[in-house]
Amino acid sequence: LYLSSIQDLFNGEIIAYSIGDCQNVAFVLDTLNQLPSLPEGCTLHSDQGSVYTSYAYQQTIKEKGIIMSMSRKGTPADNASIES
């Protein structure tokens, strides 16, 4: 199984998540579409996986007014807060 989750780094709360048996763009879009209304200029951080760099995911991020942030290649510590 795969877990896709979005964590609010202000308080550590998981504000959206999906569990599925296939990691594809539809899977991560489901998580993204669960987000409540967010203040303008919020940042969403992810790794550079193909689902997060896909056109559909990037377009949805822009439509929601979210700023995209991605980890550097070969630096898993960039995602330490959600990984732990």
C-alpha cells in the first residue's frame, strides 16, 4: 500500500491523506483535492517524484494558489518532517 499525506508544519497535523495500492498522478491528486481552503501563498513541499513533477499535479497546485517547493536530488533529509 502507498500513503500520500500532506502535513501542516505549523502544528504537525496531517490535513489530507490517501491510501492506495498504486502510486500514480490520480492518487496524489486525490490527496491534494482534500485540502481545505488555504491562505494565499502557502507552500507545499515534496520530493521530485514523477507524480509530483507531472503536469496535472503542477497545474492543480497553481490553480489552488499554492507555491511548490521540491527537495534537492539525493537529500532525503529535506523531507524529514513528513518521513518521521
